[in-house]
Amino acid sequence: CSAIIEDDRVEIVGSAAGSDEYILDWDSKGGAVLHIDCWNEVLRNARIRRSKGATIKISSVEKSLIKEAAKTAEFHDSQITIQNKAKKIADLIVNAKYGIVFTGAGISTSAGIGDYRGKSGKWTEQDRQAIIEDTPTSSNDDDDGVPYEELRPTYTHEALAKLVEMGLIKHVISQNGDGLHGLSGIPKECLSELHGNVFLEICEDCGEKYDRPFYVLDDTSSQYYEDINESGQSSLAKPLHAVQCMLCDLSHRTGRSCDSCGGYLKDSIINFGDNLREDVLTTAERVAKESDLCISLGTTMTVTPACDLVLMGQKTLRLVIVNRQKTQFDYLCITKDDKKMDCGARVFGDCDSVMREVMVYLMKEKDKMKWKKRDKLDY
């Protein structure tokens, strides 16, 4: 079970390296790779309270590791399975009257941005470190070192932009603030960025919007307030323009002024505690309610009210979920419709790999070559 498996596998994260006392061959980073059937049996035994009915003898310590690892286990469908499901996804897209896409951090990992709940994600690493050291974790290094200006759209970003251009997808709702959807060419009227955009700043007085070619956030101001919140003092001098947000306790002001009214400009990023922008949420709710197909890519759909949008579509809603981790909505993909057919498709895998297969069925080869040449794609 510990060997590298080519397909139909699960990758898990634990919090300790291998030991002779453990059933699994944990690697130095506390991970392991198993066939899905093997993992299901191991997990079942780890959850058994009494020895009666157990088929594997697992120590109490390793049971805890296995149950913790189950929270972030990543599943990988075989290539054949992905190809078969891609055909169904393509059919759903073609037959939809109003198809929308809901995206999360998982579509940007191949661009160089870490996700949050994956086996190597930020929150996963923090939780694992807390288990090892039994100490609280800090989140003040979110997005440290991400060169946003240098990032380029992934294959998934480009494919979605093409599907919007073709009229097969009507709208994209995103939880990402990296700006890659806009850079891929999706028109503003077809995009709702629920959690803001690191390249967009807005006047706090007149509401004028400014799309910049640079990262607009003032991290120094936010770091100052974060230090004050945590320890009551900071080694940083408080910037003159900085003002603490009453909702997220950080600072949204960027240090620049509005060309129209001279008011302070603020970033558009939604931090923990902030409310979503009403205009963005209203548009997202409108298109979600109109949809008869929703394709969720690269998200576990755990953050509200964003994830509520996924289920607002018309009856019967066709739902497609592509993600390496299980979600609370997986069962809806295999719910039967009036014709006893699955209402959608559930694929465990990387978004880029899945979207490549989907585009095979949606575009002729000569059209794909023209598309790649036109947009200078090197995928």
C-alpha cells in the first residue's frame, strides 16, 4: 500500500514520520500513498472503537494520525476515469442553457499560488504543525512572497475564458483574489470576484474603481494592526494613511488617492470578518439562480455565503465538482434525475488535467491549434 500508485489512489497527510509501530509507511513529511480500497479499509479500522470487527490492528496513536489525515486526504481518479467523466462534463456543458462556473484556490496552484486545505496547503500545514508542537499558529504570513505581477493564467483559466467566448459558459463566480481570471480574458460583465482582486482598488468616498498592473495592498499597514492586535505593540511605524477596519481589524487603505474626488483608495480584498461587496454578491446570486449547470473547480466549498451560491440553480440543477478532496455536496453529483441518470459528475483530480480532457470534446483539433496560437498558449 505504501508504493507509488499510478491511478485510483489517495494521498494522505499525517503528523509523524514512519515507525515500526505503525501500519502505514509514513514518509518523512508525514504522508502516505494508498490504493483507495486500502485507504477505506484502514480508515474504517481506525474509526472502530472496539477490537471486535477490526481486520487490522492499529495502535491508538496511529488511529489518531489516520483520522486527522482523513480531513485533508486527496483522491486521484485514474486517467481512464477522468477521460470518461470529461465526456459527460462536455455533454452537460453543450446541453446547458445557462452554465456557470464556481472556482477556488485549486485552479491557481499550478500558477504558483498555494491552496489552503490541500495536503500541502497553508491551513493544513498550520494544523499539522499545531499537532506536532501543541502550540497555536499564526496566519500573518498569508501570501508571503507571491509575485502576483509575474503570475500567468493556468490552462484552466484559459479554457474557461475560451468557453465564455464560445458562449458555452455564461458567467464565472470566483473566490480567488489573484486576478488571473481577468488576465485570461474573461470580460468583467461575465465575472464575479467574491473575495476581491489584488489589482483592484476602490475609492471609499465616490466608489470609483481602478484596475492596476501592480499589487495594490499596503501590507505594512495591515501588519502594523495585526501586531497591535496580537501583542499590543509593533516594531513598525503606523503609516499616516492607515486606518483600522472595524470588521477585519486590518487596514484596507492603499496610500493612494482618487483622481475624481481625492478620497482615500482602499483595496478590494475580503479578509476574514469582512462583508462581501453587495454589488458583486447581488450579481453572483442572480446568475446562480438562473443557472441550470454549475461546475465547481478547485474548491472544497466550505466558506459561506460563497458556497451557498452553488445550490441556487434551477431544478434540476446539474452539478459538476472537480477537486482532489471530498466536499459536502459530492452526493448531489450522483443524485438521479427523472430519467434515472446522474445529475452531474464528480471527478477527483487536478483541474488542469480534467479541463484538458473536457476541451478535447468541445473543440475540434484545428480550432484548438488556432486558439493556442492566438493566445500564445504553451500548455
